[in-house]
Amino acid sequence: MDYVKGLSCIGCILLTFTIGLCSSVPVMAGTGTNRTWIKDLVWAASNGTDHDVFYSTYQNNKWSFPEKISEDNFDNLHPCIDRDSHGVKWVVWTAAKQNGFDIHYVNSQENKWTAVRTIPSHLSMNIAPVIVIDESDVPWVVWAANDSDSMDDIYFSRFIDGKWQGPELVNRKNDVPDVLPVIDINDRGQCRVIWDGYRNGMYVKLQSIWTGIAWSDEQIVVPDPIGSDAAGKQVGLPDFIKEPDMLYIRVYHN
């Protein structure tokens, strides 16, 4: 079964320590005689001490029972999800530890989740990852990172031949913050990263496109270029979501 991306949905970005969605998330309407819409939902929920990452999917007009994905005592935050063309799911999130923040991930194999693993990084503070899987089924992850004594920059990594590449910079090296990255596939099949960068005394929305060998020069873009065609469409969250401040919904049709 092939999965076609309907939309990667990131409704409201809350500019706090965490990134989350508002309780009413814009998604593409599930219309069409031969289309079945599938929604994947990941979120972080408090267990009283820290946070765990959970997963649910919406099929046949109902949400599946929540599955806990994280398996440790870290504070697990900012989850994001995508599927490849064969339906294999990849989930990434921030794991807060005593000595910094790592990016953790799992994928699904034979209807089970793999063990939690870490995307390698030479940086100590790795925060708020977003994942997309390209048309060749290669996972791409972007996130904001710094080394405790430096400003945030935008980094990316790809999973190729069984291992993660990089991480490497997306934005040009500078001494100002670059934060809140989002990655998607544009209509030419190219990976595109959009983020907030501090330029000339203010934050602006920037984008860079993967040319096949490198990221293009950053350009200023209008706000919220991803998902603008779904304005006005809404989907309610399931009843078991008690803290809708750190969740991500992605929609596909098959």
C-alpha cells in the first residue's frame, strides 16, 4: 500500500520552551470517492515526573488506543511523525537529559516499534526536531541546536544506507538565533526548510531548498507557507489528549 502525503500539519507554533499545536489543528478535508484519509498523531504527556511520547492513528472514523513510544526516564518532548511509501512510521522527539538535549527516534517494523535510538550530534543542545520522508523513502530531520555557549542554528541529518549523515548546517553561519525549523517536500520533490531567523534586528521567516548537493541561499518568505491551502479545515482531538500543548498531526491518503 502506498501512502501519499496529504499535509504535514503544524497549526499554531507556541513560542515557549516547547513547540505545540493548538487544540484545533488545520488538516486537509477527507473528500473524494476513492480516498481514505489516515491521520497519525504523536504527543508528549506528563507522567507526574517527566514526559512520555505517545502515538495514535485515526482510521475508520476512530482513534486507536494510545501507544507509549518512549522507554526511559528522560523528559521526552516535541514529537513529530512521518511515514514512508510502504507505511513504515518514523517518530522523532527531544530527549532532555542532565547533560543536554538529544534527538531520539523510533520506526515501526512488522507492526512493532523499534528500540529508541539517538540521532548522532556533536552539539549538546538539540531541540524540537521535525521529520519528513522524501520520494525515495529517505528520512530527513531538521532541528535547532547549539553548544550551550552559542546561538541556535538549524541543522539537518538524513538516514542513508542504515545510518544518519551529519548533522550539518542549513542556515549560513552567523552570531544570531535561527530557530523553529519545519521541513517539507515542495511541488518539485525537493526538501525545503523554513525557520525563524533573527536578521536586522527582527525575526523573519526564511527558507532554503536542497539543490541535490547543498542548501540554497536563504530567502525571506511570507509567513506560514506550509499548509496554507488547508485554512479553515478542522479536526477535533481525541478525548484522551489531556495536555494539547505538545502534539503533531500528519495526514495522508492512500
